[in-house]
Amino acid sequence: MPGVPPTRFTYLGPTGTFAEQALRTVPAAFRGELIPAVDVAEAVQAVRDGDADAALVPLENSVEGAVGATLDELALGEPLVITREVLLAVTFGLYARPGVELADVRTVATHPHAEAQCRGWLREHAPHATYVATASTADAAAGVARGEYDAAICAPVAGEQYRLAELGKDIADNPGAVTRFVLVGRPAPPPAPTGDDLTSLVAFIAHDRTGALLEVLTEFAVRGINLTRIESRPTKERLGRYCFFLDCSGHIGDTRVGEALMGLRRICADVRYLGSYPRTDGGQSPTPRRPGTADEDFADAAAWLARVRQGEL
């Protein structure tokens, strides 16, 4: 029901993941039920099935970029909307069962995004180790505790939870990496505008028309709307068919954003609205608004056109 805060949250589990850390920064989660899922698809499907009110899933990383599984779920499954974003600084360590030395490590398990962020360190310190992909970093730590792998790249909280020994601390090749998580729920009216919001959507362009992507970008440019992210993703129909994920500054309640979305609806094969929600950008200032693009400017222009149509020159 719109306006009722979520009480059951699912997230990319098991316990001890960065997703759980990010979810625990959401105020409503302090009083809610937290339900771990084996992967992004299960977390999101729990919301669609009504087994959870919201899911906290990773969307992109400052080093590795977009999380494909999340993009696919948002673009191709039953519609959901983003209600909040959470930015979390990520710190990785290498953990093994007590007594295991770094020289003994032959298999290192972790999530693909974590492996990519620690590849240089592994190449230097564990060159003979084989990488094993897991659904999450915490799942890798659990596997090490069960004896399935020699070591895991995971968050310190996961290493402590599974009583593992630290073989390497802060092993990421690019210190200061940040992962962006989003809280998604079933379709409902968006939160009220704050003056510093983001709107997310997916544009399915018409592939049989020259300049289709340029037309999409123009709808934002002519209204002075800043695009903060654009990401292509296969539609899975056939080779060469892509949709585009867009984040823009502003709220669907803003006239300029609303008009841009109406423009996309006219020229795109399809448009999926993914939500308007407060921006979380580490305290950066809102994007300056170009003169002539405030709601008042659109209202004034509409009123002028109405007078002209009535012959009031």
C-alpha cells in the first residue's frame, strides 16, 4: 500500500555481505525483518511474489561498473521501482581457515566484481591460486569455513563471522572503491521531490531508425537535464538489440523531467520508468539548473502559447 514503509527486506546474502551492510544503513531496516537471498534474481523475485516488501541489490561499482544481473531484473522482469540509493565504501581482505598460510592457498573464491578489484594483488601475492566465482563475497567466506575453498576475498565482517584468519588486509587494487546499491519495491507513487533527486529509466530504442539514440539524448539536452549515467544492455532478443539505462538529475514530478519522459514515449519502442528518489552523492552540490528549465519557466511558456492561440499577441 502506498505510503506504508516496508517491513520485510531481502538482500543479496548470505549474512555478512556488503549488501547487508548497506541495507542496515536504511532507517526502516532497523525495525524490519532482513531476509538473505542466494542471488539478485531471488532477492528481486521475493518482492514480486509478495514475500518481501523491498530488496536491496547492487547496481554498479566505481571500479567494475554495472551489475548485469540487477540491470536485467529491472529491465526485463515484472516492473519494480527504485525508492532509495545507498553508496557504500567497500574494503576487501583475504581470509582463510586458521592455520592456513598464504603460500598454501590454491583456490580463492569470491564474487566476480570483488575478484576484478583485487586481481593485481592476487597476481603478486598468490600467483598460483585459481579463482572460483561465487554468488557473493560472504558466500565465498562460508565456503572457506566449510572447507570448499582455501581462501576467500570478502568483507572483514564476513571473515569475522565465519571465524576466518586474515591473510591480507585492504587488498583492493583501487582504494576508495564505492558500490551503489538500490532499494526496489513494487510500483507505487514516488517519494516527494527533495530538490536533489535522480530519476532512472530504461529506453528501448527503435532499431530501424537512424539516429534513434541521438533522439533519446536530445529529449534531455534540450530541457537542460543532466544525464548522470547511461548504460547499454542486450535485450536478449537477438544480437545487436540493446536497451539503454539512464539516470538523470531531477524528479518525475518536475515539469522538465515529465516532458522528457513524454518525449521518449513518443519516439522509443518502449520506456520503462524505474523510479525517482533522493540522490546520495557524498555531499556534492546539486547539478546547476540551466536558465529557462524551471517549472515556472515551462508554466510561463505554456501560458504564453495559450494566449497566442487565442489571438492575444
